[in-house]
Amino acid sequence: MQSTENAGIESDLSAFEALFQSHGPRMKSLALNILGNRADAEDAVQEAFLKVYRSRGDFRGEASPSTWLYRILVNTCYDMGRKRRRHPEEPELEETDVSRAPAIDHPLRLTLQKALGRLPSRQRDVFLLFEVEGFKHAEIGTILGIPEGTSKSVLFDAKRALQGFIRDERRATRAS
């Protein structure tokens, strides 16, 4: 017979495993888009889940658990990005490096990928959370710690900037 404490731990672990199963792939996608390579994205997701597990007692329920989880992930990605800038390593083949992308990729996708890399981080993150990951502006606001209206405004600015980058890229391609 199991002790009550062991049953609580097993219940806690199974709930945590279910959380990972339901959100892990989407989290990896978001982390990959923010960080730019698969290894860092997987590290960020693992680190985020460790942080969630360790601080699960601190969750106050002011946001949905998934929104809390994604906020931790985004902050973890930011931390990893800052650490990478402080301690640069040898460049490796990046997942999103347009210059090394396979030739079979659609040119518009490659141009968009390149343009996304030129956006300021807040615009890129709002764009990715809304357009790629499908979050609502209220959720994005909670994840990024910004008002919902700011999320809408930043998305508008990001789309306008992307249109300009793509237009400039097409002009440059036609001129060459």
C-alpha cells in the first residue's frame, strides 16, 4: 500500500507529465522561433518545465496555467538569449539561417523568415505568439507582461514592418 505522500507525488508527476504532453510541442515551436536553433529550443523548454515544477506552489491562479507556463518559457528564452550574447560560441548551423536553408524552400517563406529576424524582439514575439502560435491578445499580454492594447499595437507595427521588409527584398531581387 502506498503512503499518502507517495500518492500525492505520483499524482503531481502525472499531472506534470500531462502538461508536458499537451504543451511540449507548441512550446518547442515557440522557443525555436525565438532562439533560432533546435538545441537551444529544447534546452529552453526543459528549463521552463523545471522552473514550473519547482515553483508550482507559487502559482496564484491569476492567469491560466498554460499562460503562466508560456510566460516562464518566454522569460527562459530571453535569459538564454542574453547569456548567449554575453558568452558567444562558435556559430553553428542555425535552424532559421536563411543563407543555409535548403534550396527547395519557398522563396516567400525564406523572405518572411529573414524579415522576422530583422524585427525588434517584442514585435517578433507578439507576431509569433499571435500569428504562428494562435494566442489571443489578452494571453499575449499576460505572457509578455504588457497590456492587451499594447499587444494589438505591437502586432500592427510588426506587420507593417514585415510588409516593408518583404517589399524591399522583392525590389532588391528584381534589381539584381
